[in-house]
Amino acid sequence: MSHLKNLTLKVWRQSGPADAGRFETHEVAEISDEASFLELLDVLNEQLISENKEAVVFDHDCREGICGTCSLMINGVAHGPQRATTTCQLHMRSFKSNDTIVVEPWRAAAFPIIKDLMVDRSPFDRIIESGGYITAVTGGAPDGNLIAVPKPVSDAAMDSAQCIGCGACVAACPNGAASLFTGAKIAHLNRLPQGQPERYQRTEAMVEKMDEYFGSCTNHGECSAACPKEISVDVIALMNKDYRASKFKSRKEISRD
Amino acid sequence: MTYTFDAKIPAGALTDKWDNYKQNAKLVNPNNKRKFKIIVVGTGLAGASAAATLAELGYQVDAFTFHDSPRRAHSIAAQGGINAAKNYQGDGDSVNRLFTDTIKGGDFRSREANVHRLAQVSVDIIDQMVAQGVPFAREYGGLLDNRSFGGAQVSRTFYARGQTGQQLLIGAYQQMARQVGLGGVRLFNRTELIDTVVVDGRCAGIVVRDLLTGEIQSHAAHAVVLATGGYGNVFFLSTNAMNCNVTAAWRAHRRGAMFANPCYTQIHPTCIPQADETQSKLTLMSESLRNDGRVWVPKSPTDNRPADQIPEAERDYYLERLYPSYGNLAPRDISSRAAKRLVDKGQGIGPLKNGVNLDFAAAIERLGLDVVKERYGNLFEMYERIAGEDPYKTPMRIYPATHYTMGGLWVDYELMTNIPGLYAAGEANFSDHGANRLGASALMQGLADGYFVLPSTISSGLAPLLGKTMPGIDHPAFKEAEQLAKDRFSGYLNTKGKRSPDWFHRELGKIIWDKCGMERTKEGLQQALADLPALYNEFQTDLRVTGTGETTNQTLEKAGRVDDFFQLGMAMCQDALTREESCGAHFRSEYQTPEGEAQRDDEKFCHVAAFEWTGDPMNPKRNVEELVFETAHLATRSYK
């Protein structure tokens, strides 16, 4: 274990959605390289409280990389410099003494800033509510082994089901698109036999709900590069394929003149 | 006056009780269900599954979470798996065996009827989750795969890589999201419960605080379900998420709900040891790793060689040595204490000598790198990110940490607290795990409560209310609770002392961990009970909360939670002091066998201790529910 010294933090402060916001500069004299990035913010906040100042607001919870609550653009990169790592799992050994670190919230039109580094990601919930599920009312399920699911199918579904809904994909996207998030959920459910009955309805509803809030995808791929779970851009292709198919399959379309 | 508990255990043989209950339960007709409002607080496995199912049945459901999204709840972090008595492996499993393992694992301090029901509904959970699209691990033939877990000799654990909790929670969240979309559930996010309201002895609703605006609001309902998780964060350092807290349960307790067995807190044997002084939480490494990992320390305390240079003969595989039949899969409490003893003796490893080795070299040799990668790949990566070492090459360093709390709100067979209309589900209640929970049983219990138990039991409490007028939010009891809540938060802001809530939390955690952690003594607990009121007094006079109460203020949120942790901590220590025996995770040094195992005292302590709020956190009233074992044989737990 060693210690980093003299870190300069340029942190985004914004008192509320209506405030214009600005950067504030703070110094942290020393921190262990075993500390996580959020523990650096904890130390900063303790310092601010001791100076009778308001602590920096940021979303965080599990601090083990799975709940998806933490966010942060660190030096302009979603979740910071380490690949496949959430901010809470980023450790100070990725930085060195005398570094200046710029800390900002997710910046996306669909994620308005609430305060300081905290944003509103509830459009993700609206997308799931529109169709990101398999209708299976409690109590009526057949035996778990009734339908065999080929292992590669199950594994591929799991690969995209790993999405933690953190929003890094949106923050990294120059268009503020949510195709990786929506595509991951569609790929998870549409690949499984249990997901087939609602496949095209689901895809149509989710894509159209997504378009109400988010920008359009132009296949940049920044989303996948920023994704802490390394979800592949392939899910976007699958989503687009199923969305196109849904327009042929959907009764709404068929009944149109 | 002694309180008499009615656990409402149904009549009949143990195996028939749940069927008998359902047959005789009062129902609410489908057209009338929509006339009832049910509040569900918490959206983890228990809360989300309850909200979804109750809405499907036709009740009006209001769901509350302090997170930005219901999908964040800490159930998401469970790694290893979920137990179910499916016997898909044909290795001798059955509902009865799961029941027996759970009762024995809990060291005979849980209620037989509840545990048996849990084992019964476990099989339905798997079916339900598969139907929802949870991508459980599968064999090449396409059928579901299982693995084994501590405290069991069969393979009954279903898993989704090392992210089982995540996949199950997302399943339950999606099912609830569907109901939000359909209008069956109204969702209140970033909203924290501050108080429960009781009118004429019945729960009438809740008071909440909007975490974005600080606004205090009331919500009335016919029934309130608290699915608000456990209180492990009282230790400050635990594997719980940062926001896990006891406030909802504790505020209900202050309104009259009994708090049962607060001293039953589980220490998980396989967590990454603390690395430095600013550490904010500990990270668990799934217990499933013990399926293939071997736990050892160097035989000599002065042996500082790297692990791969220590020859076999100079290693102590202590779990295999002490517990040959269960070996590395000995239950959590037993494995944890064994690790603590060796570290205390100076045989610990790592820079701070505060861990033991969990070694995969033998597994890699036996199974090949690919199989180990397939089974544990993401856990290994996670370990490497945190500890900065590659577990494929160097053994993991692990040490026990607080992980789960078996104690919680006292509930009867219907999961109702002693306050009519107030229910508790999942980790928030005390009912199924006794003094120690077996691995992969928390997910099982959360989903059992939410999907299958509450939806069948809640109608009995609602049916008699049909046509009756319930107190609305203009009732004086709501107004009084709102005022109390406002005063409470302005009190924290106006204390204007010098110490932050986190500072107090850390100091509180040190006392609880030292004196009421893995091993407890009479002297230590008495010392804690002397130190806690002093520190609490300091908290009340020297707290500093900056900012205001009218906007997002995480320091203020934290102050409220730490306040409740203080009061809970006092109850924990009192419970641990009064329970003069060792059972499961509650280990009193004075009560152990010559081999150092927990020694129960069934004569005096075969009961649930349920604490009643008296207004003074240092003097709660201790009530007792006797535990009667009709089927399970009260035996000394042995894993040798």
C-alpha cells in the first residue's frame, strides 16, 4: 500500500436543475492507493463538512460494481480510465500524485442534472415499463425444466442481461442515445424461448418509448467501449432487426391502409 | 406484564400446515381487491415481488424506494445462488431435507412452521423465475444446472454466473415494472420512509420524506408491507450497500412493533479484508467459491513467504482438518470463527496479516483453467479490480465481514408484525433463519415472502376491513407524525456541532464490531453498553449537518439513519448480553464446548427474544416467544 499526495479535484457543482452550475476546485492532500474513487469523494466530503461547507451530492450504493447507481465522467470518460469498471470499483492506483482530476455528472439531454453529480435516469425505467419484461403472472409457471434452453442461447441471454442500467452508454454517446441499454434488454428477452410470445410487441414498444427520450443511434460504438459490463454493440443490430420485423408482424401495421 | 405472542401457526401436521392455512384463509373477491390500498416499502426481491404480485391480484399498490430506480436494491449484489428443493440432480434432496438443513443451519432458533413453508415454496420460485426469463446456468442439454453450498450435502443451488441476485432482482423488477406500466403499481422513487402511523392499534399508513425536495408527506393504506432489508450497516464496515439502513424497521419498532433477535447478525466468511483507513465498505466474494477453493493459512505465524513457495506440509487446511465431512463447505458462522481464531493467533496472511488464503491451484489442476473461468470468472475479475492481485495465480485473501442480519421485526405466520395491518418481508423480518442463515437462502426467502406468502396471507387481514372507513392522511395521528419528522430533521440541521454523521457512524461501528461482532463476552457487552450512550449523547450534541433540508442533502439523510443505528446498537448489545448461550452466529466466549464450538442452552434460551420499545433505547422490554420443535430433533449442530 502506498499513498497518493496532492490531488486537485475539479468538481461540478450545481445547486439544482435550474442552476447553471460551475466547476469548484478542491485539494485532497493524501489518500491510499487502495481507496476507491468514491472513497476519494468521501474524504473530500468530510473535508467540506469540517469547513462548514455543503458536501458534494453523488449517487452511489453497492460499491461493488453491480447496482448501477454510481456514475461520473472522470476526466471526460464515463466511469473513468479503467476498462469494464464502474466508478465505485475504480481504485486510486489508477491515478498518481499531483494529478488534476475533473469530475462531472453524466451529460445527456434525457438525464437532467438534479444536483451536483446526481442525474435523473428514470427514462430507463419508463423503457422497461413499456415492455422490458416477460408476462408471467405469479403462480402459473410450468416446471423450470419443462423447456430446455440450449446453453449457448442461455449464455448469450446472460451476456446482455448483465446490464446494470448505469447510463454510461448514454453519457458516452455523442447523440445521447440509449440503444445499448434498450438493445441489451431486448437481446436478453428476445433470445430466450420464454420471450418469444411477446418478442415483436416488446421490441416495438421499447424502441418507440426510447425514442421519446433519447437521441438516435449512429453506430459510433462509444457506448460499448464505456460499458462497465462490456455489452457488445451486436445487441443494437439485433434490436434493429427485430424492430424492423415488428413493423411487418404487428397487427397495428397490418390493419393500416 | 408479559406479552403473549400468537404466531398463528395453522393446525395439522407440519407438512400440511401451509395447505391448511390456504384452505382456511379469508379471501377478498376480485371486484373488491381494487378497493384496498397496500403500501410496499422497499423494492428489493421481497418488495418488488410482493408489489408485482399484489398488483396482479388487483390490489392498488403504492411502492416506495429511496433509490433512483427499484432495480438498485441491494438484493442485486447477491452472487452465489438460490436454493430450491427441486432435486434435479437426483442426489437425495427433498422439501424435508431443505427444511431440516435450514432448521439445523439456524441452530434451532427459528420457527418450524415458517421454515417448512419456505422449503415448500422454494420449488415454485425457480419455476416462476425461469418463466420470467432469468438466465440461470444450464447444462449442455439445456436443463438447469446446480451447485452445492455451505451447510448442505446436496447440490440444490441455482445460479446465474456470479450474479444470481442481480438476475433475480431484475426479474422481479421487470415484473413490477410491467405493473407500473399497467397502472397497478404507483412508484415513488427517491422517497424514504420516516415513520409509520398507528391509529387505534392498527397501522394506518406511513410518513415519507422526498429526498429531492425534503418535503414530508403522508400516505394512508389498508396494509403496509416493510421489505426494507437488514441492518448490517450498524457495523459501518459491512458488505451491505452504503444506503442500507434500519430506519423503516426501527421507526415501526418505536411505534410498537416488536424487534426480534437483534443480536443475530451473520458474519460472512469470504470477504476481501480491509485494506486501509478510508475504506467505506467491504466486498463479499461468493461463498460458492468454497466449492472449489481450499482455505488455508501457513502453519507458522512467522512464515511470510508468498503462498506458492509454502510447501504443502507447512500449510494448515484448517477447515478440512477440523470439519472433515463438510470441509471447506462448513457453514458460515463456523468457518468465520475458525478464520478469526487463526488470524488472532497471528497466522493471518497479507500485508496487514488480516486474512486467510482461498486457494484455487488444486481446482485449476483438477478441472482446468477453462472450467474455473466459466464458473467463477467474473468473481475473479472483481477480486482483481479490488485487491490488485490475480487469483488465478495467487490465492485470494479473504476474511469474515458482516453480511446479513437474521434478526428483524417480529412477524407471525402471516408475516404480520404485532401491529395489525403492518407486515414485514425478506431480511426485514426475523422469521426463517434462526440464529444463522445458510448460503443461497436469502434470495429464496425474499422471493418466497413476496411472491408466495404475503399474497396468500394478506387477504385475511384485509377481508374484515371491507366497507369500513379507514383513517385518512388528515387524521391527527398523521399530522402529529409529520410534525415529528419535520422536527427531527430540523433538529439535525440545528445541532451545529463539529462531527459529521459518517464520523459517528464509524465510531459506532467500531464499538459494535469489537464488542458485539463475531465473538462476544459479558464484559465486552457491558463495556459497549456503557460506551454507546456516551457516544450517542455526543451525537445528539456535537453533530454537524451542512446544507439545508429543502433540497437533496445526503448528509442529512445519513444523520437520520445513524441516529436509528445508535438505538438499534443498544438493543443488539442488550440482546447479546441477555442471551447467555452461544447459538449460530451469536457466539458468547463463555458458552462453548471444549472443542470451541457454540454451546446452546435449550433449557433457558429455546425462544425468540422480541424487544418492545419503552421510550428509552437503553431499557427496552424483553418479551419471549417459546419455540416448540415437533418435528426437528433438537441436536447439537455438528459438521464434523
